[in-house]
Amino acid sequence: MTTNDLTTSGDAEDQALAEYRRRARSWLARNLQRRDGPHDDHGVDYYTPEVMATNRALQRRLFAGGYAGITWPQEYGGQGLPSAYEWAFVEEASDFVLPDFGALTITTFYVCVPTMLTYASPEFLRRFVPKVLAGEELVCQFFSEPSSGSDLAGARTRADRDGEQWILNGQKIWSTFAHLADSGMCLARTDWEVPKHQGLTWFLVPCRAPGVTIRPIKQINEVSEFCEEFLDNVAVPDTHRICEVNAGWAVTQTMFVLERGAGRPEDGTPLEGPGPLAPDLVQLARRAGRLDDPIIRQKLAQAHTTDFVARALGARITQMGQLGRLNPGIASYVKLFRGTYSPARARLVVEIGGAGAMTWDPARADGAEPSLVYVRGRGASIAGGTNETQRNVIGERALGLPREPSFDTRKPFSEVLREAKNWTGRI
């Protein structure tokens, strides 16, 4: 191919993308409502079944217009277009009201279904993915368990085969927005006589199936973002199995990458600059009358710099994912950065705002937000895998360091459980 051929090809691609933008602008103006102001960052308690129903209707409209699943395969209801088209649509739609399912937007469209697209059978995907794109299915993660913590390979929820179905029993916890989801992507143990990483399988479990009990967990801020689930003899057809039997750990690794570093499409767009100076902290400093304090100004600059680094790191990791160069070790850099910086930034709320950051006028709708930021600050260092776990993953999978010693990775899991009953903690 000559240089002229490459130039002609590039011009054609640019023209096609420009035409796509033009059609998207026209469709958006005719079908969606413009925003009255900046994008609203709604609190957890904003999301109700009624709010979800309104947003499901918006999702159906996107699907009917051909703007849902822009990069997903056509055979499963998507558009099969390059990621540049998705970025283009996100940019063109930034001034319009789009479907907003809260945390379920992330778990459904950017974690669970992309994982399914990699591992599930074509038959499963042809049935299920169009329902997601049409707003009929929202998916949460039945992932963590009370007994295993960050050791997800230690899952004890069991799935026993019974003809053409599986019977699931166990408990899951910290499932975000499970009470508003339609299905849970569930990790279960299907073989107890092999090492723990080798006996896991993923299933799609309807949230309202007989035997499924979902209980919201009230947090320190009086809202219930997370839930715990109890599975009691839940019958799941084999057609709801998402991967090959006992091949679930590879699925888990892909989910880690998507959850920790692949990001949303707008995260992969080029950064245009550092953005405004930490608006939330500037507002606190102004309210406390400390904007002219040189020490406070240094803290504002510190937060501003690190905020920009966080966005730059997220964009870089997202681009690596789109190029197929991302692994769990690299993805863990974003999670570790968030887990170490979030508590430090939360402390800046108190250092800058003083006592005024921890008290508020009940008449102010946003008055409690600074104190909630502070008390929630440690969450990022735990949720989705602790900082210690991320350091291990980075060391072993990104830097090539020796694995941390472990007594249970090569033994049958049933034997590990038997020995654990007599474990004293002494070596």
C-alpha cells in the first residue's frame, strides 16, 4: 500500500466518522432532552425502581435508534463499530439526558456484559445481550463472600449439577445495587476436589428467582448501596452458565481488568488539560474563609495535581485495554492509586474545611457531603480488593516478582477447608 493509499484511507475514515457525528447530532436533537445544566451526580438514595423504569425507557430509545452497544458485536444486537465511534457519540451526547442506572451502568455495560462477550456461548449471548441493550436486563455482581474476603478463589457458594440445571447454595455480599438489578453474575464452586482456582464456574442468576433473598446493607451514611444475598437451593438452567465448567478463574481475571482499569469510553479520550482547581475543596476553603491562607493554597494545589494524575492514569490504562495490552497487574495500578489517594484526599476535606466540614446546616441539601466524603474515604482502599492485594498483583503480574508463599493453592479445596478447621495461625 502506498502513502497515497494510506492518506486516502485515512481521509475516508475521517469522513465516515464526521458523517456519523452529524447523524448522531440530528438524532439526539430529535429524540432526547437537553440537560438544564451540568451532569447531576446523584446520591444512592436517588435510584428507585421508578427512576430505573424511566431510564430503562431511555435505554430502549437508544437501542431503537442504533446508539446502544456501539462497539458490541452486531450478531448480539450491537453496532460492531470501532471505539472511536463510541467516543464520538459520548461527546455529541454530553449535553443530553442519557440513561442513568447509577452503579448498575458500570456493572452492566462496562464489567459484566463485556466479560460475557468474551466467555459466554453464542447461544447465551444472542438471547441475553439484546435484552441488556434494550434496558430489560441490568446486571450486578454476585462476587464476594463473607468467608473469603479478598481471596475470591476461596468462594464457597456451591453449584451442584442436577440434569440440565444447577442447584446453587451459598451467600454473597457487597453486591452493589443488587436490589435494583434483574440478574446477578454469580461465581460458584463446581468442583471441590481440585485446587481452589480450578473448580469455579460463573452463572447468571435471576435476582427474583425462587430461593434468592436480597438484603440491602445500611451504611454509615444511612443509605444502602450494597446488598447481601442468600442462595437457598436456587435452580439455574445450564443455559445460564457463562463459561465452561471449572473455567471460571479466567473469567474472574478478565472481570478484574474491566473492574479496575478498563474504564468507560469517555475515560479513554485525550486529556485536554488539568481542568478546574479542585472545585469541592475550593468551595470548602471559601466557606471557611481560608482561601488566602498559603498553607491551604498548597493543599488545594496538591489535590488539583493528584486529581489530574488520577485522570491521566485512568485514560492511559483505558487506552492500553483498548489496544489489548492490559492485564490484571497493570489494571491494578489504577485501583491501588485510588485506594491510596482517596483516604488522603478525604483528609484534606477536614484540613481545609476545619470544623465547618464536619458540621452543616440541615437546610442545605449538600451540607453533609464533606463529612460523608471524609467518613467514606477508606472505602476505596478495601472495596474491589484491598491495597495489599493490589500490591501483590502488581508485584507478581506486572513486575515479575516471585509469588507470595501460599499453603493452599495446590491442594484440593476440600482438603484446605478440612485443615482450616484446625488452623491456629501459628507457623
